[in-house]
Amino acid sequence: MTEFSPLGVDLFGQPIARADHGKAPPLAERFTFPPFSVLDARGGEWQDRKRAWIATGIESEIGRSGVRSDEHVESASLKGLTHGISCDAYARAGEEGSAAAASGVSIFDPVLCEMAYRWFSPSAGSVIDPFAGGSVRGIVAGMLGRAYDGVDLSAEQCAANQEQKRRLCGEASVRWHNGDSAERLPSLAKPGGYDFALSCPPYFNLEVYSDHLKDLSAMPWADFVSGYRDIISKTAGLLKSDAFAMFVVGDIRDERGLYRDLPGETTRAFLDAGMSLYNEAVLVTAVGSLSLRAGRSFAATRKLGKAHQNVLVYVKGDPRKAADAVSA
């Protein structure tokens, strides 16, 4: 496994030797990256770490052949004008010719995933993911010693993810469950509850994943919000008391170009489920060809080119006890 400085640990949490012993360790050494509210995925250290994760063999785009762009987006190449590459892509996120760009689907950033687990879940904890999608969150969980249960409507996706898990994680307790989260989540309840929830929901119909009647991305907005809130409520109910949940979301526009406030809908749903907003951060993603595309669009519409995602962390119960459980 590649190791690189100045980060304090390798991908599996083993310390990386430094020459400046005796000095106070920098934030990056203590927490992998500084725990600030702006997370910059464009930097060299982030990109190095992302390449190291990719080198493990993660191929999250496999199994996602049916994804298509929403009818209000002129082409897949213009998705970045509306909300950026959902959850970021791999090492060359947003660049033409990258694996993710070629596949036309959104890929969760493995570095963000690693940080989510290290910062907000116990070292041997359990993770629930109601919008599982590709393999990244499950594979990273298994490699970092977490148990993981993800739910996805696509049988093809679940099978592809499970095959990657077999190849990369061996006997790790990582499973994808095929079905509708509103129906499957209650069956996944475990004694004591899950230690952490991590997910990236559909950005309404920006990417339509299937024509399945239960697919939120294919529903009208009002039905999407109702189904989304129900799944968040059931996810919160599976968490143990004094635990965190992280959702990575981005706002999307309606037919008139007005924002729908998906981050706000997410927070209201968690509040109604008994969980409070505890942290919010911005994930700054690679621009790639966005500067060219945004220039053309801005001249005609005055819409800003979006180059970030919203990282929202919620807490169930006592925040101090939840933090203590992570640090134990």
C-alpha cells in the first residue's frame, strides 16, 4: 500500500514515520486532514490519497449502466452546471476522460468516505447506508474494520458491489441488500442499533437510476420529498442513541432554474426524526471543464457553476457521548 507524507496514517490507520519528533503533531497528522468546515478535494495530498484508494481496486461505476441524466439537463457533460459531479468522482474528478466521467455516473469520493468513518464512527463500529449506490462506502468500511449494511434498488448494482467486496475485503461484514429502503430498513434492525449512518441520496431527478416505481429519482418532487423523509426517519430509528449520521447532498434546480433546497429538506427530515444538525461542511470539488461550461451558461442564465457539495452531520442523543463513543 502506498504511503505518503505529511499525512499521519496510511489508508488502514497505521502511523507514518515523521522526522520532526518532539513537536506537536499537526492537525493533518492527528485527523488525516484538518477538521475544518471547508474540505478541499482539489489539493495534492487529497488527490494522492484518492489515487491510493483507487489503487486498491475499487470500481464503483460497475453495475450502474442504467443511470441517465434528468430531462432538464441538456447533456451529461452539463451536469456540473447544476450540482457538480454528485459526491465527487475519483482521482480526476470532473476531468474529461476520467473513468467516472466516461461512465456518466456519480461516484462517491473514497477520501471523504474514509474521513467520515474515522471522524464520526467507532473503530470497529457498524454503518447503515439507505442509499447505497456504488461500492465505495461499503468497500472502504470493510477495509477500515467497520461492518456495513447498504440498501439499493438495483439487483445488478448489489451483485457487482458484493463481487468487489469478495475480491477486496474477504470475510469483512459488508453486505448490500436489494430492495426499497422504506421496506428493507426495518428488517435490518439490530440489537443496540447501528453506530453510524453514511449516505449520499439521489439528487431528485438529476440522475434517474431506473424506472422502478419505488425509485425516488423517478418520482415527482412532492413524492420524492415524502419518500425521502420516510427513509431518513427509518434510518434514524436504526441508530443507537448518542450516534452520528452524515449525508452528502447538493442542491438541484427546478424547471425554472430555481433551487429546491435539498439540503434544507434533509435537515428538516432529520430534525423531525429526532436528530439535530451538528456539523456542516463544504466539499470543494475539482473544476475540470466547469470553467468553460459555466462561462457559456452564466452569460445566458446568470447561474453560478457549482463546484461543491454539502456535507451535513447530524447527531442523535447527547453530542458529547456520541463524540466519546467515536474516540473510545
